[in-house]
Amino acid sequence: MPLGTLEVLLVDAKGLDNNDFLADMDPYVLLTLRTQEKKSNVVSGQGSAPEWNETFVFTVSDDVSELHLKIMEKDNFSADDFVGEATISLEPIFTEGSIPPTAYNVVNQDKEYRGEIKVGLRFTPEREQNDGASGEYGRNDRPSGEYGRNDGPSGEYGGSEEGYGGWKQSSYTEE
């Protein structure tokens, strides 16, 4: 199983069941990758065609084969309502590296079609994160701390590389 970082771009949804009878629903999405769970913003008043345009980052560290998306409707005076869910197989992303925003079917508890959710995926294997590669998502392009660690030049933590367990270079020479 590949190890690395999975970046999920939650774009939008369409054709969702509006189960809020008094107004447009206020949907949000729970994204789950094995034991990691992230929650999107609540999109107020957009009804059955919400737009999020949010990015989430997950660490792929063990036997993970799918990403689960659960769409919920925010209620102020009662428990939030289940709208639908989608499951995305990650096998293609591990071989392709990235998949542009693609529509996935949303189903209800009875596995009946209830709309679509559009999601883009990008997988960065661990070896690419540590080899100094730069590029669209290379380590030098990331804002510091985006993935939970600082890959920038020494001194960004207020100390040298030696200060956090690494070493810059050896003065050893063989004669």
C-alpha cells in the first residue's frame, strides 16, 4: 500500500434531495479516510446544488482503499439530517497520481441515486515529499506547516537544522 499524502478538492454537488421543507437546506460533508475525519464548511441556503471549493489533506499510512463522503444537512433545532453518501475507490489515484474533479453518485440508505458530488484527488507518494522535488505541489511550493511539518530552509523555526534533529553537512573527509 502506498504511503503519502492524499489531497481532496471538494468542489460541489447537484441534484441532492432537499429534505428541509421550510427553506433551502444547509449541507456539509464529512470526509472519512479510515480513521481520519474532516468536515467541510456548512453551505447556507444553496439547497440541492451546493458549492464548497475546499481542499482537505489526509495522510495515507496504512491499508486504505476508499474515501467515504457523507453529506449532511445542518439543522438548528434538531439532529442534522443524512442526505446521502458516496464512496470513492482510491486504487486509480495511487497509480495515476491525480484525478481531475469528477462527479460521483450520491446514494441514500437504500442505495438509491440522490444526486452527484464532484471531487478532485491528488496523491503524493512519501518518497516524493522527501526528495526535494519542486513543482506544482513540490515541497518548496507549500506554505509552511500545510502538511503538519515545515520543509522550508533552516531558521524558520527560529533555529538551525541541527536544532530539530537533522544535519546540514559533514565536515568529514577521507584522506
